[in-house]
Amino acid sequence: VFAALTVAATAQTKLVIKGSDTLGAKMVPQLSEAYKAAGNNVNFEIAAEGSSTCFTALLAGTADFGMSSRGIKSSEKDKFAAKGQEAVAHIAGVDMIAVIVNEANGVKSLTKTQIGGIFTGKITDWSQVGGKAGKIKGYTRNTSSGTYKTFQKLAMNKADYGKDTQKMAGNEQIAEAVAGDVNGIGYVGLAYIGRDGIAAATVDGVAPSPATQMSYALSRNLYYYTIGEPTGAAKKFIEWSLTSPKAADVINKVGFIAPKVMKK
């Protein structure tokens, strides 16, 4: 009996976190490492397959909490309500969706209207927005991505994407595609704009950076979601990530804006 108790006492707590690629590719893994380094004996399992999977995983009971780069939809709320549950949002930080072009592209400044035209397929050539003639190649996230839907709302007035846009799995893939395509354009989270070969375009004259979060047209909140108020290990980690200066350092270094420095 004594041996069994000893094993139980030293067993790691496990936290399963599912959802957004924007949060799950860099930010949450780096937060989890910093959390463990601070002396918390927790084993993390992080699956970053798109914001929609945050809600399906929570409904299925396969995640301790979820990550989403968009707010919950009313149809998703209804599914929780049908089970007598409520998904509670916790603002994990602020992101800015940067519109990126190839570094060799002369067009580094676009209006929100032009961006909407490009991604809906109404504007098809760089010469239409002041660049050298060349067919525009748009790279987008896939349909399970919260960024895909948020961009559609913020930049495209909820219009459909153009049929020639190419869907990619994550931010890294879009950045890589645009870096390798002189006529490419895409969008990524702020954390990804430092990559070689790409440049972030200004939107209506404003460049994406933490200092311009209030004036930049494509800013959005990032969320953790829990079923009801969090408890136990999930509560402890979420509270730490929202309030700890160490967590804020990680979030800001990754390229997002930490909750504690967000402007009200």
C-alpha cells in the first residue's frame, strides 16, 4: 500500500489542450515549458488543429480546455446548452492578423478594401493595386481555422473567399508559401512576420505591431475556453498564463500581446 501511495504522489498531472494553431503552434507550448520550469509537475498534450476543434473536443470531453482565435459561435453555444453546459471564455492575449507579401513585391501598402478585393477574387492582378503586372496568388488558412473565419469577418465583410485562393494548414505554411512566391499574398498571426522572404503590408496606412493594436484594422482577441469556470490543474495554469509576468514575457516574445498589458 505504501509503495502505491508513493507512486500516486509523484505522478504527473496531465493537461490536454486542443484547438487553434495560432495559439497552439508556438505560444501555448512555450508557456507550458515556462510553467514546468517554474516548478509545476504537469505533462502537457497540445493538439493544434484549428479553432473549431477547440469546441468539438470540449463537447466530446477529450480536452481539459481549448484554444480559439475566434469567439464561440451561437450554434456552438447551443450544443453546450443542450448538454447543460456553458463554454466560458478567458482572453489569452491579443493577436493582429498581418497581411504578408513577398519581400520582392513592390506593394507594401494596401487598403482594407483592396485586401477584401484580393481575397474575394475581385482583384486578380498586382497592377490593379499599384504593383507590377502579375497574377495574384492568395494563400489562406483552411476552413477549420479561427483565423480563416476572423479574417473573413474583419477584412472581407464576411464575403466568400475567391475560388483560386489556396488553403494551407497553418501560419508557418502560409509564410513559407508567400516567401517562395513573388506574386503571393497571405495572412498570418503577428508572431510570424519576422520570417525571411516576406514583408507585412500596412493596412490603411497602419503597420501591425503591439503599439498599434487599437488602430490596426485586423486585431482580434485570442481565447482559452473551459466548460464552466476552470478547476484544478487547468484553473492553475490558466490563471498563471493570464497574470504571471513570466507568462507575459513568453506571450510578448512570441509576438502576441499579453493580457496584462492589453489596453482597455
